[in-house]
Amino acid sequence: MPGTRVGLLLAAGHGRRFGAGDKLAAADRGRPVLGWAADALRGVALDARIAVVRNPALVPMLDGFAIVAPDGEDQSASLRAGVAAARALGTGRLLIALGDMPGITADHLARVIDACTDDRPAATLHNGRPGVPACIPGALIAALAGAQGDRGAGPLLAAMNPVGLALPAGARRDIDRPGDLLP
């Protein structure tokens, strides 16, 4: 239904730089990396939550999320699959977060979705460039449906001229390698 606020958790990457094991299941500050991002999305007032996952072992961490599989092997496959599921819900606002950013908080996600308008997205700035977490208004979600390759949503977001929000201190960390994990 129009006006529906949907959270999309992208958690289907290959994690090639991480090495053996699934980085999203690895312990960071005493719990799985994916658990931090999932809880942040659970802390935002949303009508629905979708998680795109490749590894079925991650599904038990995603109570309250509709589970979707990626539609291919490239990085954009998870975005396309999540966008398709969100569009089927008639999404009015699509809040996109990554499973490998354990420092993102529900407060930041709420600010991102609140800054999104009917005709202008909001995005977190990474070194001055828009990226995720981001919120896309329903009228612009279709532009993400054709994402291709391994560049993610950044170039598509930049073309949409989003409202930029600063990334809070401590939230910049993402998990790419085992050394990125905190004890």
C-alpha cells in the first residue's frame, strides 16, 4: 500500500575479502555482525522488513524479516531482489541498510527515513559521497530495479541528488576482513 515504510537489509554479499567463513555470522563485540544491523532496523518504526540473504544459516537471526534470495551473483543482485520485494508491497519509503555495518544505530536509520521526502531520497554521506544507509521514496524506487554489476547503489543515489546526512561517530566501520571485528 502507498505510504508503506519498508526496511531492506542487504546481507547477501560473498565476503571474498573476509576469507573463510561468513563475515555476517562472525562475532563482533560478542554477537554476530548481522545481529547489530538487524536490531537497528527492528528499532525503527517500519511497516515491513525484508532481508536479502544468500546463506541460509543467517535466517535464524532475522526474526520479523521477510527473507528474499538474491537474483544473481553480482553485488547488485541483492539490491534488485530486495527492490522487487519492496515494490510488490507498494512501498512509499524504502530504507536500505547493510548487514556488515555493525555500528549503524536505529537513531541514525530513523533520521535517514525522516529526511526522505516524496520526491527526494536521503542518504548517508561517506567521504562526501551518498551511500547507504539510504531512504528512497516510492516514486524513485524503480530506478534501483535495474542495478547491475558490483558498484552498489552509490552511483544511482548520487544521480538522485539526495539529502545528505553525516555518518555518526563510530558508525563508519564496516566488516570486510577479520581484522575489522572488535572483541
